[in-house]
Amino acid sequence: MPGTGSILIVDNERAIVDLLVDLLTDEGYVVYTAPDGASALAAVARHSPALILLDMGRLGLRGAALIAQVRRAGPAILPIVLMTTTPREARLLLVPGSIECLDKPFDIDDVLVRVARYVQPTQTLGVGWPDISAVAP
């Protein structure tokens, strides 16, 4: 059974972040955002998310290195969904029950299924979300 908690979206494409934030907050999830690897690490330390949706694209810290740093900064079992346009590369990082892949472009229903696998909604509809991208670590 999935636990409650927040979701951290790590992606530098504002349109995708906005779409995911709108989708997930409308479903009752608490969502934080970070535009890059350094901000993601600060957000993990500050907010202890229950799930990370991680874009594997143009982040400053990439792939395995960022996942390793997240694992050191947060719980070792923190689930991560890798969002990528290059699933072949991301598949090398998959760990059943802990790290999985969501191919871009993604289907909204697939996003909701993946999120629900790890996190239950924790808030009522209509509550906003904090954007931690401008918050110093």
C-alpha cells in the first residue's frame, strides 16, 4: 500500500512542470518542484518527498550520479520515476520497486498510475504548491 507524502518534480521544462503540478495537485497530491540537480538535492533534504519524478534530460547532475546523491541525502528506498525521451539509457538505472521509467511523451493516465503506486493524495483540492526552485539550500 502506498504511503502518504509529497512528490518532488525535477525537470527544467516549465511547460512539463506546470502540467504535472496541475495534474497532481488537482488529484490531491502535495508537489514541490526543482529545475536542476542541485535544487533537487536541497529539496530532498528539506521536504523528504515520498516520490521523485526525475527528468533524465538536461539536468546539471545526470543519471546515476544524481540518483546516488539523492540516495545519500534521503532515504535509501525513496522511489524515483525517471522521465525520459531516451528509455534505452534510463533502463540501465532501473531497480524493481524503487526506480522505474516513464517514457516521454507520456500519457497522463500513466503518470497517475505510477504516482499512485508509491504515494496517496494528502491534501484537499484547490491548495497551491510551493516552488522551491528559488530557495537557497
